[in-house]
Amino acid sequence: MERIKEDRPITIKDDKGNLNRCIADIVSLFITVMDKLRLEIRAMDEIQPDLRELMETMNRMSHLPPDFEGRQKVSQWLQTLSGMSASDELDDSQVRQMLFDLESAYNAFNRFLHS
């Protein structure tokens, strides 16, 4: 049931020893989404795929705690985007909040890596 609530397909696999690859992908995806927002790329269909990939990669990383705050923030934004049509764009307030949330999540991820 938890998998369905989080919109995770059953085929998602664990990191299976590819921890470094997961870390690199997560960092890259955080930066990609934040850069898109800073470049004023705001359409749902241009943000959602990278954000979904970020969520799926975090879910594959078995070392990341289930209650990791970054996962919760990304999940909330995925829910927001899922309520939009492909051509809908985030407004200024949403972009600012999403950037804040992603920066916070990225910083939390870095703190986790250094702990």
C-alpha cells in the first residue's frame, strides 16, 4: 500500500551495491531541477520527469532513511505537479517555494552523506 501511495512502480530495484551511482544521480537530479527553475523553465511537463526520477533514485538508495525529509519534500511537489496538466506552469510563488524546498532537501542530503 505504501508503494502505491508514493506512486512507486513495483519494478523499482534496490541500489544493489551501486551506492556511488545513486549518490551521483541524486546530486545531478537535484541540480538539474533547481537549474531549470532558475532558468525559468516552469512547465509541468519539463519539471515533473526529472523530479520523478529524483524520487525514484532516492527510493532505490537503501541507505537513505525512509523518513528522510528530502524524500517528503520531493513527494509533496510530485503530488502538486500531478494535479496539473502538462502545459500548466508554476507561478512565481510556487517556483520560489519549490527552489527553497529543493535547496533544503539537497542540503539535508549532503548532511546525511557527511554523517
